[in-house]
Amino acid sequence: MRGGFYHIQTYGCQMNVHESEKIAGQLEKRGFLPCENAEDADVIVFNTCCVRETAETKVYGHLGRIKSQKKSGAVLVVCGCMTQRADVAENLKKRCPFVDIIIGTFNQYMIGEYIDAFIGSGERIVEVWEHENGGSDGDIARASGVNAWLNIMYGCNNFCTYCIVPYVRGRERCRPIDDIVSDAERLIASGYKQITLLGQNVNSYIYKGKNFVDLLKCLEFDKKYRLKFMTSHPKDFSIALAERIARSKVLSHNLHLPVQSGSDRILAAMNRRYTRDDYLKKIQSVRDLIPDIGLSSDVMVGFPTETEEDFLDTLDLVENVRYNNLFMFIYSRRSGTPADKMPQLDYATKQKRIDRLIKAQFEISKSIADGYVGKRFEVLVAEKSGNKCFGKAENDAAISFEDKNDSISVGDFIEVKVTASKNANLIGEVTD
Ligand code: SF4
């Protein structure tokens, strides 16, 4: 037991948010407590992302600031996807001599031991492994709240041409089904009301002949809770999975199916291995089986060589599908990926295209939200401040409402009737 305070700065996706909970678990095991401000911490951890260049630039900017703000004697650690790249780790080592420990994704589970070693010897540690060696995550200090993240697999085999993940997270490794089921049982017993299964491509989960649909069947407990998953790859999304969602008592009626582009030419250049038509057929089957499904997606604008015609195909697909929610990104170069070597578009073109897409999606989200007025949803209460509550419906629609009788707690499932929609934000009231 050491004691003191720790502060973790997390960049990137939900996967990294959960990785930070694992890092917190190791620090808390050593007696460290969390603190809000990096200036007060004895251990500061930057859990980095390298999916977008902006995230990487941000890390260098924040590190520059921390250098002067950190307490004397505080240990500064940089880990995560960014440092898994040998060139970046080397650059960081030279550029930032005040960083005490630099490690990658595969040896992150040993962060506690590296901190012990640094405190003991004062010797800087720079160690990035090329592969994992079967170590385990140990204790997890989960953020409080209604949702618990649960890894079912790690890594990715897909090699989309814009993505660095397979290079920094390695190939797919699936966790044993029994371990996942017992983790989920434990999480529900400890009060979590929602579990989100995590993997870069959950649809390709396979363990001893059992696939993702088999896993979902095993998680069909006779308990009131919500089960979600992310992320699905459209090429592996099966009708069997849509049928499972339709039949399930616990699976949320929302689906995030990242399309990335509506142009077949760009989808092929991205190595996504499905066509626009394949994708639209799958969406139609999902809607036939689960009419109240809430759909969301990721769309990338300005991929190398994207023409106005390609972009119009994307816009057309978005208008055709009518997603409840869309995460829209401008393509960002990543050195080490095939797309980085393709002819690039100028920034102004990319910016103008994403502005058009954002405008189109806003109208769609607004019109879907307007259509919910008067409808009733079962909402899982995620936040409460005074008598103001906020939660999500089974189709992932976010709804705010008042607790007039002061009888609602975070984690309750409450029936709410939507009374108004303001700029795609839903306001509701508790039904009698
Ligand atoms: S499926 Fe494609 S985008 Fe997703 S993590 Fe794998 S390579 Fe990256």
C-alpha cells in the first residue's frame, strides 16, 4: 500500500474509457485515490488514442502544460494506443524527458508494477511490447453509474485502410464465454442496470464454436437489466443477431452499425468488404424484425479520392436510412495506414461536405424526435440533479423529465411520455 492521489486523462473511444477503469483498479489496489485535478495528483496517467491525429496533437499540448503544473515528485505515465507505435514512443521519449513511464497497450496491465519500480529506483521506464503475453487485467475500478463496460474480445482483424487499431491493438482475441457470463452476473448483482459488451467487431466473436448470438443467449438472465453492445461491423452483422434482438427481454432496441460511406467505390477503397446494397438490405431486415429499432452509425467524410458524386451517395444513404443519431467525422490521416498513401482531399472541401451532412442529419434527427411526441418509453434513469432526471429509452433516445414527487432514483426504470421535442432534444413527463 502506497497511498496518495491519482489522476487519469483519457482520450478516444469507450474502449479506452474502460481501459482507464482497469488502470484505476491497479492504482486503487496500491492505495491511491482518484482526484479531479492533475495538479493535485501523485500519479498522472495519460491513456492515449491515435485514431485521429487531433487526439495525438492534443496529448502533446496537454503534456506541455502538465510539465509545469504537476506536483514535484509526481509520476507521469503515458500509455495507450499512441505509445504502442514504436516511432511515437521514441519521439515522446526524446521530446518529453519529463515523462517518467512510457508503455504500450500490451503491457498496460502491468502499469502498477511499473509505477512501483519507478518509485523504488527513480529510473525512467520506456517499454513497449509487440505482442501480449497472456497477462490479465486484475481489479477494475469502475466509474459509478448505471452502465458497466464489459470486454468480450480485444483487437481487430479487419484492416480498414484508414484505421490504425489492428496495428496497435493486435489481432482478435475472444474471452471465454463462461468468464463473460460470470462477470455479467457479478455486475448485475452489484447493482449495475446496464451492461455494454465491448469489442472492435463484436459480430466476429467466437469461442470454442460459440458465436456472438450464442453469447447473447447466455446473457438472457431472468433479471431486469439492459444489454447493449458495440461495435458491429456491417459485413459480419447477421440476421440471426437481428432475430435475437427481436426476441430478447434484455437487449436494447438500438443498433450502431457504422456504414462509413454510401459509395461502393469508397467502401472498396476503405476495405470495408460490403456494398451499399448489402448494408441497406441488412438495415431493412432489422427494421422488419424490430420496427421500433433506434439506428445510429459512423460516417467518414473526405476519405482520399472521394468525389462529389461519392459524397452525394453518402448523403443519399443517410437520407434513405434516417438514422436517429449519426457520428460524423472528417477523414484524418494516420501514418502507417494504406489510406495515408492515397491522394488526399483539401481541407476546405472536406469541411464543406461535413457541414452539408451535419445539416441534413440535424433535420432527420429533429423530425424523428418530433415524431416521438405523445409516445411512451421505458427510460433507464442515468442522472438526477435536484428534481431533474435524465435517461435513455430502450431505443437509445435521450429524454429529460422532472421527478415531481421526489420518488425516482438513478438506476430506476420509469415509464415516461414525451411531451415536447426542442431541436431534437426530448422532454417528457412520468406517466401515472
Ligand atoms: S473494423 Fe475497421 S475501423 Fe473498426 S477497428 Fe477494425 S480496422 Fe478499425
